Amino acid sequence: MFGATPPERAYFAPFLAFFGVLALGSALGHLFDGYAFWVVSKPSYWVYPTQTFLCAGVLSWGWPHYRLELPKKAAVAVGIGLLAFALWIAPQQWLGQPPRLEGFDPAFFGSSGLPYAINLSLRFLRLVIIVPLVEEIFWRGFLLRYLIREDFLQVPVGAFSWFSFAIVTVGFVAEHAPSDWPAAALTGALYNLVAYRTRSLGACVLAHAVTNALLGGYVLRTGQWGFW
């Protein structure tokens, strides 16, 4: 039964916590639509920090189960991370699509000083550390193997089947907004490729972190808050 063992719970609990908080913020936003109070009108400004701290705690609890070794073939992971970053920004950067200006603005609580520093720091912590860990532990560390064999810890990281490749790629796409589906589909396939090529969950996390770190820098440089 799915979730019956401690390792299974450890692998998907951070993912459930992450999207549970996101769903709560979205529900409150819809319930109190039209209210000016930022807690319900702009829930991302408390949802993202809450996700960061909650998922950090859940990841710490599950850490002994993850077998997150140092990345093997780190150059492959970094290269795939760079390619995925290029895919995400290509429509706006090179193909003439309108800029994505609506989204999480780190200057929401002030454009300088401690409020700005805290808001920006927590945003980057979530973007570069929490999201890559949560998503790669679930998608590439757990589900990509679980769909091959229920006793997934007996399946090496990077074991291939077309069924698990397709389901994980589609699932990765589904967690993004429809406007991001083309980039998400290619990125999900590329991160799967990292697993197949390196057989290292750490390499998958590294690739994802490289992509997100570059996106964060691009957002700060261009003000296209919709990218993160």
C-alpha cells in the first residue's frame, strides 16, 4: 500500500507538506477574493516562508532515508541545469514573448533594509535549496523508482522504464501553470535524463538547483517576477 513504510513516507512527506501549504494559501485567496489585507490578497508572501520552514523540518526528519550522496558526474548535472534555464527564459529572452512582470516581488515589504533582505533571502532559500530537494526527492528519488517496483529502495536511482519516465514527466508538468507546460515538460525530461546518466539523486538536486539559482538571478536582473 502506497505510504505504508517509513521510507515511502519520508520521500513524499516533504512534497505533500509543500503543496499542502500552497493549496491552503490558494484556498484562502479564493475565499477572501476582493479583500485588501495582504495575508489573503497576496498569500504567497506568507505561503513561501511557511513552505520553507515546514519543508526544512520535514526534510530533516526524513534525511536518514534519502541516500543523498555527493553528486556523481557533476558536470552533467550543471550542464543540464544550464540548458533547462535557457529553455525557461527562451520565450521572453529570444522569441519576443511579453515579459512576465506579475509575481513575487521581494520589495513588497520595502525596497531596502531588513524587510527586503529577509524577504529576498527566504525566497532564494526556497528557490535554490528547498524546491530542488523536495521535488527531486519525490520525483526522481521516489516515484521514478516506485513505478518500476513497489519496493523502490531495491531499484537503483536512474533505473529506466518508459512508463515511469512518462508518468514522472507528466506529473512534473502538472504541478506548473499551463503557460509553463512546454518548458516544464522539457525540463522534467532533462532531469530524468540526469538520473539515468549519473544514477545519482544528488546530481538531480544539483541540476535543479543550478536552474533555479540562474532563474533567480535572471528575475532580479529583469524584474520578471513571474518566473519564480
